Amino acid sequence: MRRIILASASPGRKRLLEGIGLKFEVEPSNRPEHMLSGLKPHELAKSLSFEKAVAVASKQRDAVIIAADSFVVFKGEIIGKSKTEAEAKSTLARLSGKSHSLVTGFTIIDSAGGKTLSKSVETRVHIRKLSPEEIDAYVRSGEPLDKAGAYEIQGLGSVIIDRIEGDFSNVVGLPLSALVEGLKEFGIQVL
């Protein structure tokens, strides 16, 4: 079995890969995320994941690297992770009662042969109408900080989501179905 490295410190991504039985190591890229202006959301997501994958692949001789990047797109605007409680409250107030897209780009790189695959997946997320008190309580929980869209679907944030259209695991941070299909091209079978 090939050595697989997840180039991410995301606990959600780690749990997803563990959940499908993939054996892997974790080596975060620690590469800063630069939201390059001018790129369309899917191209930006793939570009960010590619940069993270390359950063880790450059330090590995023979491994398959998986990297990903997720963000929210709302009314054409890319919304990154909320760094402060005020940012989280503002984001949640904007998304309240509306739908948005969660876009994840992922890249797989074979550091031995240089083969690379980058793809992106989009899922529609519908947030129910939230009261100011609900937003305050959720933000006080600490969960919305450093999360795309200021929520975590697999945590307390599940109670603010009305429904989704598309891949649930994508909203967690890694579109498993598309990823598993991509891994086949690298000789890695999950099923």
C-alpha cells in the first residue's frame, strides 16, 4: 500500500478519511491561504489545494499527498474563515434564512512520479432563519471560529442547517465520493 499523507490539520478531514478506512499520516502544509482575486471559486479552490499539496509533496520522496481547501460562496462573494467572534456573527447574520454554496477543491499528488489531479465540488447549504440570540449563543460556543461560513455541519452547527443539496462530506471539508474516484487514478482502492 502506498504511503498517503493528508496535508491538513483539519480534524473533520481526518475523521472523514478514518471513517472510510484509509491509512494515512497527517502533515499540515502550514501554507497561508491567499484568496487570489480574479479567479472563479472553483479555480481558486483547486489552486489553494494545489499549493498546499505541493508544499508537502516537496518534502516527500514517495507518497501520495491529499490536500484540500473549502470556502463559502454567497451572492458571488467568497467568504473565508471567521477569525473573530464579530466576523462570525456578521457571517451568520448574512447567511441566516438563505442558501449559499460550499466549494471544496482537492488535489492529489504522487511525489514519486509527479502525477497530479485537482478537482472541486460544490454543495448548496440552506441555513434556517436565525434569531440574534441564536447567533450569539452559537458564536459563544466557539465552534464557528476558523470555519468556512462560520459553522460546522457535523457539530452544533447542524441545528442551524435546514438542508443541503449535494455531498454532505464536502460540507465537512472533503468530498469523499470524488476523492475516492480520484485516488483510483493513483492506484489506491478504497472499496
